[in-house]
Amino acid sequence: MEKNILLTIAYDGSNFSGWQKQPAAPTIQGHLESTLSSLFKKEILLSGTSRTDAGVHALGAKASFKADIGIPTEKIPMVVNNALCGREKGPFAIAPIRILDAEEKPADFHARFDCTGKTYVYKIMNSTEVDIFKRNYVYHVDKPLDIKKMRNAAEAFKGTHDFKSFESSGGNPRETTVRTIFDIKVTQSDELIEISVTGDGFLYNMVRIIAGTLVDVGRGKIDPDDLPRIIEAKDRTQAGHTAPPYGLYLAEVYYGDIERR
């Protein structure tokens, strides 16, 4: 009997060309689909909630697939993770993709279309010293950042706005650029600054542009009081720079009433 399985996935995107399958490039979707298809001995096609870019990571991405498989749902993570590690070189190698959870959903459930919101986290290392071992996982900013100004500026993003000023060109055309940000936090622990953004949906590079804009605020290039004007302008040239992909993490995907979380 066919099952509709929802996977929760963590991955290190450093060596992948993003989530979406491409014919001549390594991707998260492509690597997972080939692993699942080989393991279950039938073609498995994944429907993911987010098409993360090259270099972007995930702590809790979601993807679903339908298939008639004999493995109990609760054992899927263990079996798939063993298969993923088996594709790596060396007996102690750890795969850059890991299945955290698997659950059976109703037949009409769709991981992407039933998604009601997501949380992204952007990590910034604000230090004069460069840690080469973190270069693929944080945005290193060597100039001092004013965390208080960044927090004040972030408040302007909350609520429902037209975020055209925070969309890069090159993405799939959208019917509307209006989105709702339910919450945004800027936290600091020693030299690590994290920007956590929860919303009902995000435009192409929207979180990276928000992060870059807040970095520009922290460096004194943009005044916090200018954020409402920048949002209202609906003009990409008014916002700050696009922060690099390797500081971005898809942290959580929501189904149901996100506003009560």
C-alpha cells in the first residue's frame, strides 16, 4: 500500500548546488532521490518545501514522497542514513545529509503546498580574527557591529509588507511580493550574532538581503530609522547588500497555525 512520507532533513550545503535537482550538478534533492531510489528499488521523487541556494544549510528542512515500501515508517531515518553514509568515502565517513525524522501523512498532504511558514537563521561571526574552519558556516564581518541598532532596525520588518526591496532578480516570478514576518530576533553570544526570521513565505534571497541590510545598519551605513522608507520604496537598490549564502540555515518548517507558535 502506498504511503505518503514526510521527512525532516538536516544538511550541510557547502558542496551542493542548492536543493533543486539539476542535470549536471550535485544537489540535495538529486542526492537524496538517487539514494532513496536505490534503497527502495523504485523511482522516488521528492517534493521539498524550500529551494535553498548553493551553500545554504538546513537544520530542519521538509520533503515528502509517495511510495509503496515495506520498511516501517519509524525505521526510515536509520535505514536511509546508513545508505547515505554508505555513499561516502572511508569507513568512518559521515554523510552531509541526514534524515532526522519520518512520519506518515494523509494521502492528500503535500510538503510544499501545505506549508504555512518557515524560520530561517542567519549566522554572523563579528570578529577581527578569521576562523577558517567556520568559513562555510558563518558570514565573517571584521568591522564592529552595533547590535542595538540592528535590533531596532529589525522591528520594521515585522508585520505584512510588500518586500519588493528585499528580492533579488533571477528568481521564479511571483504573483505578489507581499509577505508577513511574524517574528524577527537579533541575538548575540560573544562574537556570534544570529538573525532569526519567521514568516509565511520568503522571496528570492529575501532573508540574505534582510541580513545584509542589518549588517549595513550595524556598520553605520544605513540608519535604523530608514528601514520603513526602504520597505515602502519597493526598490532593491534602496536596501543593503545580499549577505553570502553560507551563513543561512533553514531552521524549521511549519504546518497549521503558525501565529500560535
